[in-house]
Amino acid sequence: MKKLRLVMVLPLILAMMGGLMMIGCNRDREKFSYETIIVQLTVEASDAATLSGRVFTPADFLPEVTLSEVRVLDGGVPTPLGLSIFLSLVLENPGRNNVLQAVDALNRRSDVYHASLNIFHTGGI
């Protein structure tokens, strides 16, 4: 009889432990930078920048986003369509709402293939 109770209770205990583990995972998901955005330029914009030897500046992303710094993370990542440039954009006014609005504005630009929060940063503000 005791074995039967254990067999019935054990799945409940394991499910509760799994739920606690998921809560821990969700907390870790919030660890991203509120000041940095990772941007992948379109292949066309990347080709044009590479051919012209363009140096990116914060003014290149105005008026959508006000930046304090632009860093080239990788100057030519191969994709099926060509090379793509990845940039790290540092916001002048960091914060949760500012970074989310900036990502949304950047994703609407025609020269940006994809913009996202910097999930590789484990800190935050």
C-alpha cells in the first residue's frame, strides 16, 4: 500500500520540481542588457558598406534611435545570400522601455535585417 502511495505521489513531486526549475529559467531569461542592441544589417546594406569602406556612427541611426556608440561585431558573416554585418548599438538613454522602443524602430528600417536585445550581456541596469 505504501508503494502504491509513493507511485501516485512521486509524479506530483517531480512535476512540482519541474515547475520550480522553470521559474528559475524564467528569471534567467530577464538577464539582458537594457543599453545594448544587436543589429544584423541586410545583405544589400552590408555590401554597400563594405564596398565603400563605411565607418558606422551613432548619427547613422537617427532619428529612430539616439546612440552613444556603434561597434562592428563582425564585418562579414556569410549567409546564403551574401555577407552580413553585425553591429552592437549602445543607447544614449538606457532603460527597459527605451531599448524595446529602439529595437522596434530599428526592425522597421529597410537596411536592418534584424535587431534584438543583447541577450549575451548578463548584467543590466
